[in-house]
Amino acid sequence: MERTLNKLNPKESGRVKKILGEGQLRKKLLDMGIIPGTTVEVVKVAPLGDPIDIKVRGYHLSLRKEEAALIYVYVEEDKLCLS
Amino acid sequence: MMKKKQITIALAGNPNSGKSTIFNNLTGARQHVGNYPGVTVEKKEGKTSFQDYEINVVDLPGTYSLSPYSEDEFVARDFIVQEHPDVIVSIIDSSNLERNLYLVTQLMELDTPLILAMNMSDMAEKKGQDVDYSELSKLLAMLIVPTIGNKNIGTKELLAAVIKTHENKIKASKIHVKYGPEVQEEMCKLEQILKKDKELVNRYPWRWLVIKMLENDSSVLDIIRNCSVGQEATAQNEKSRSHLQAHFGDDPEVIIADRRYGFISGACTQALKETTIEERHDLSDSIDRIVLNRLFGIPIFALVMYAIFKFTFTFSEPVVGYFETFFGWFGETVASIVPAGLFQSFLVDGIIGGVGGVLGFLPLVLFMFFAIAFFEDSGYMARAAFVMDRLMSKFGLHGKSFLPMMISTNGCAIPGIMATRTLESKKDRLITMMVVPFMICGAKLPIFALFIGAFFPASYSTNIMFLMYILSIVIAFCSAWLLKKFVFQGEVSHFVMELPPYRVPTIKGLLLKMGERGWLYVKKAGTIIVLISIIIWAGFTFPQNSGVTKEGMTDSEIATIQLEQSYAGKAGSLIEPLVKPIGMDGRSGIALLAGVAAKEVVVSTFGTIYSLGEVDVEETETLREKLQKDPSWSPLKAMSFLIFCLIYMPCFVAMAVFYEESGSKLKWTLFLMFWTTVMAWSASFIVYQGGMILGLGI
Ligand SMILES: Nc1nc2c(ncn2[C@@H]2O[C@H](COP(=O)(O)OP(=O)(O)O)[C@@H](O)[C@H]2O)c(=O)[nH]1
């Protein structure tokens, strides 16, 4: 199933489907290695609930939830549930 | 002997790849920090000799891509593409190969010879990564040197590779990322247009321009628009972009990024022998489980902040003492050599007094820089920004804003303002710069110590001081919120930030970082403060006392008359009507006015006013008694005065630095001056008049 990255719980992972938004932010995300097809895992949520810590291409990246909301991912588990 | 050949090499790489460490290894102590013309980013350069070469090494700010987002990254990009260094040394963190190679694929699009320093090879090995260097070297068409920065391993080999690359003219452009026939076709079209402008393609590598155009990089599009084929190129680019968009169903920048990462995975699969990189939970992850824990995250942050202050104060206290003694001794020595009179007063009170006041803080600032460098290099600062971002962003600040604010608290707003450079968005940076001066810096501290000691019972003094700290933070946050709400409405900021693995910093690295920032502080503060000290001194000294002095008057009486007659004294009586509503008289007005030079001057001005002559800011006992005995003061007035001091305009040096760092925006500097002063006045007015109504004014 398709969800936005901010909706994932810690330890959940998925593959990037598409990235919304435009301009600088979108390019920055691409440059940091978040492109369609990449696997991303939500590792942690900051103590105050935002931002989140994700693992992508073997390193840790932090994003605010509003930025994560621009990233659509396929979540593997959901596929299992549906089939 | 033959004259050495000169070459310039540039170090490029992601932040946290160990670039500074490699730079220090290459250049040793032979380095200096300057500014890039026009911008405020530091330019680090050093020299080293190797074989028969004299090598000039330029350390560029860390960057993830050749599309710049922050001022730092702009500088790195401009240097790489415009200044044509002889060789670019690309430094990567080999334990994080994929993302680090992304920048390398972009550097390969330039015509400059390139070599690869695979740093952190110890960490990569620990992860179980086994690289076939000769294979990777072939795939990327460049020499590769594995290095371990913190152990100084691979430095000589790196230099040898630089020379070899330079002499053989190995061009990086032999191999490029294959973007596929569709993209390549559009690139050709653009290339043909751009090549008509000889000047443009001499200045910038055409391939890089073309790709950045297709990627819709706004800064490159600006360059193109201003060249002779601008219109044609821009029109073609729009056509090409929409053609690619239609073909792939996605934006060209996505396709381009995808192809680069594809190229990297291809190279990695070929060059990594049996990747045993199972996702072993490394030490970093374990530390983060505690440090970023829901419950412990914030207490740990508070503890770290406390540790930094504790460290700074405990260790700098004796040294600050030596500095003061030194400046005292130096002043006396000069006074004993130079005959008494105007010139002596100029040297001793004007220059040495003023410069000493600021440089007296140097040890404190240095210890603070050291502690901060420790937490930066270890990787904690990124976590602190991560933990604090939610709270800070609510008020229009950014997770990274806490660092400048912390440097300013008990330290100094000048390095605080300079530390805002790491903030990417203009809005975050300006707001942070504007609230940094509200923090209680080391120079405001003596004012608070003096007045709280004089007018409030000793049993309350710690609490009142604590209250002042809280108040300063509240005011800073509220101002940030107001600025966000009314001035920078709708401007966005992002928090896309790497959380690098924890690492053990090296003492050498920390000391060099401390020295570098300390020197910048001395240079900034030093040059401006001399000028301002002279102006202030002149304000109190001229016009000279004209014959009113009678025989038998004490020195202090003469000083009082001089004060009243001076320009500063006249200014004081001029502003008296302005400060009356907040419970102050002309004398406090002068002190506040003088405090604009440097906040600690408020105390020494009261010293002059109360005819004590020279007042040591640290020992305010006697001045405190004088204040207590003065019937025109009351605790309410003292409170009003303190609140005014807490908020009103930053010192001149801080404002000068603000002016520079805000991109020479007079508008913002003036805004800062008025905004702070108006707010200070209003707050004091409410406190004083409110207190009077409540009958607290006795
Ligand atoms: N384990 C390991 N640590 C390193 C190596 N090179 C640098 N470091 C450490 O990594 C941290 C960051 O290095 P620094 O040079 O400040 O990174 P920069 O941000 O790229 O300038 C410091 O604590 C260094 O001591 C290396 O090859 N191996």
C-alpha cells in the first residue's frame, strides 16, 4: 500500500514511490539519495515527536514530518496483508 | 637549486567525511583562514611541499552536491567550477560509499583532474567492506588512495597521487555517468547552443552547465540567462525538460539523480569483494538509542549544555584572571613610559582599556569553542539539533539555532552570529542572528552582578539571576516568533540533515578548530573595538575641562565636572527626558549610551560617574555601596534598568558583525537597533510604571 513517509512507525520501511513538492527541497532530497526505488526505514522519532530519523543508503538522515509527508512509499508489510 | 613548481589543489567532499582532518594532515600548521571576497564563509588555505612541488591546498566547505543550498555550498561550488584548481582531491567517507560517491559523479562532469581519497577506511573495514581499489580506480578513471585521517595514514600516498595525476594530465572526463540516449540527445542540443558563447564555456565546463540546466538548478539557470545565448538556451532547456518529462513520466532531475546512483551501484557491485555488510548494529546506533531516547533525549541535551558551561567556566576563570592582570600591568607600564596627559589617557584608557575589555573574554571564548568543537566533531551537535528542532521551529527558529544562542549565552554574540552560517535558509539565519544578541553574554554579566548585588537581598540574588536567564530566553523566543509571524511570513525552511556516525575527535583537530575560530573572533572584535574605544574615550574626554577646577578639589570632584562637561555628559542630559518614564536619570542614560560600545562599559561608566575613576569590572564592591547609598535608586528602578540592559540594542561590535553577516543589509541592521531598543523601553516602561501603580516604587 502506498503511504507517505511521515505515516510510517519506527522500524517500518518501504520503497520510495514518488516525491512531491518542488524546487530546492525536492532536489535536496534527491541529492541526499532519496529517489524512486530507494528503500527507506524510519528509525526513530525525536523526543518531542518531530523530526524523524530515517535510514537511507546505509546512513542516517533526519527530516521534519512535513518534509516526510512529501515522500510516498510502498510499504512491504501492507503488500503481505493485502495478498 | 631548481625553483619549485607551484600547483593548487582543492579538497572537496561531503560534510563529516574527515575533510578537515585530511587538510590538517596535508598542511600541518602551515595554514591560514581568510574570507572569500564578498561572502562571509571562511577560506582555508595551506601549503605543503612534496617532491619538487610547492602545493597550495584549499579546503572547501563540505557539500553534498554541486547544486548549492547554503552559502557554504555556494562557495565550494564556485571555487570548484570557476577557479580551475590543478587537481581536485575528492574526500569520501568509505563507510558510507554510495552517498559520498554521489558528489564524485558530479565532479567527474568537470574537466579538472580528479583523485579520490577513500577516508575512514578503518571504519569501512570494520563494517566488513572489502574494496578492490584497482577495479574501482578503473571504473571511475581516477587514482584512489585509501586513508585514515585521524591516524595520518595515507597522506604521503595522497600527495604522490596528486603529482602523478597532475603530471600525466589524467582527465576525469574520460568517464561520465551514462544518462541514457534520451537525456544525452537533449544534452547535445543544449551543448551546441552553449558552445556558441566562447566566453561562457571557457569559464564553466559545458557538460556541467548542461546537466545542471536539465536539473533545473536555479543558480545555473541564472548564469545562463545572463549569457549571450541566454534566450535560446533557456528556451531549448524548457523544451528539453518537458520532452524528458513526457518521455519518463518524471522530472529530469529525478532521472538524472537516479542514473547517478545507478552508476554508483554498478561500480560498487563490481569493486566490492563479497560485500559482507550485513546490517550489524553498530556502536553509533546503540548510542543513539540512549541519546535520542524519548525520555532521556532532552535531559541528556540539558546535561551536555550544562557540561559545556561548566567546562568553559571552570577552566577559563584563572586564565581570564591572568589576562586581566596582564592588561592592567600593560596599561600601567605604558602609563609609566608615556608622559601624563591627553596622549597617555588616549593610549591607556582609550585603546588598552577598550581592547583589553574585549580580549579579556578571549580565554572564555576559546574554552567555549573547544568544548563546542568536541561535540561537533564527535557527532553530537547534529543530535542536539534533532532533539531541539520541534521546539525551536514552533518559534520560527531551527534546530541548529540553539548552537549560536548557546555560544552567546555567557559567551559572546559575535561568534554566535558567525555560527549561524550553518543554517541553510535565509529566514532561519536572519531570525537566529537577530535573537542571538538577547542572550545574556559575558559582557552583560557584570551589570547584572552589580545591580542584583546592590538592590536585592543576597538570599534572592541567585534566583533573580536565574530569572534573568529565563527571561532572556523567553524574550529571544518571543521575538523569533514575532519575526516569523510578521516579517518572514510564509518563508519556508527545511530540516534535511545528516546524523553522522559518532566518532572520537582528535585533540589536534579540536585545537586547530578552536584556534581558527578564535582568530576570526579576535580579528573581527579587535579591529572594530579599537575604533569604537577611541570614539567613546573622546566622548568622555572632550571638550576638555576649561578652568572650572579650583585648587584643593579632589580628583573625584574634577572627574565629575569633566564628565558633566563632556559630549557624553551633554548627550546624557539630552536623553534624560527619554529615559525618565522608565525610572532613570541622565546619568543612567550616559551609562546605557556608553554600553552600546561594549556592554561591560555600563559598569565602568557608572564607576566614572560615581567618581571612582578606574573601576575593575570584576570587583564592584565599592561601586555597589555607592549605588546603595544613592537615594535616587530603588529596587524597582534597578529592575527596570536591568530589563532595559537585557534587551536593548546589541553592542556596536556585534552590530557591525551582524551587518556583515546579514549580507551587508543596512535595513536589517537598523531594524535590529530600533527593534531591540523599542522593545527594551516598552518592557522597562511596563515594569516601572506598573510597579509604581502597585506601589512598589519605594
Ligand atoms: N575512524 C576515523 N575517524 C576519522 C577519520 N578521519 C577523520 N576522523 C574523525 O571524524 C571526525 C570528523 O572529521 P572532520 O575532519 O572534522 O570532518 P569534516 O566535517 O569533513 O571536516 C573527527 O572527529 C575526526 O577525528 C578516519 O579516517 N577514521
